[in-house]
Amino acid sequence: MKKALEAVVAGMVRRQQHDNLAFLKRPVFTPQLEEELVSYMLAMKNRMYGLTTLDARCLAYQLAERNGIAHNYPNQNKAAGKDCLRVFRLRHPQLSIRFPESTSVAREMEFNKPVVT
């Protein structure tokens, strides 16, 4: 909290201040649940099914709801906030945001192990 007050007194731009203080957000999930979520996202990517940012935010909301974890996600959207996703990605740099493209079934068949090796 002291760093936050010093940042305000120093006159930092609000967004810049927010970026520098992202570490102050307390994670909603335990490290084990976060790793499960990351591994699920990476597994979906490996199956040629890329997740959009909205998909990732909805997954986080559903995970919190189904496990009975207290969260501050808005109920009307049924998704975690954009800031939560941004801070989550800072903690897990192996995740990348890209625009998923559809892959034809024929092309997916070309990626199976016997054909590639």
C-alpha cells in the first residue's frame, strides 16, 4: 500500500501506476488451480483449438464458481475482468494471445503423429 501512495504522490499516470502495481492484486486461485487452468489452456492450443481472451475469462469465472471460490468477477458477464486476465498472463508468460484461426479437418489430419514423423 505504501508503494501505491508513493506512486500517487509522484504523479504517475493512472494506467502506468496500475501496470506497476499489478503485483498487488491477490490471486483468486491457488497456485495448483492456476497451473491446472494454464495446462488446460495449453492443451486446447495443442489440439488446434485456440481460446480467445473472452473464452479464457469465462473459464476463470466457471472455475471459481464450480469450486466455490470467493471472487469479485461480475455476475452479469459470467467472465473474469480484463485486468484479471492481464495480471494472470503476467504470472504465466508461457501463455500468448493470438487471434485463433479455424483449421480444416483435412489439415488437422495432416498433423497426426504417424504422418508427421
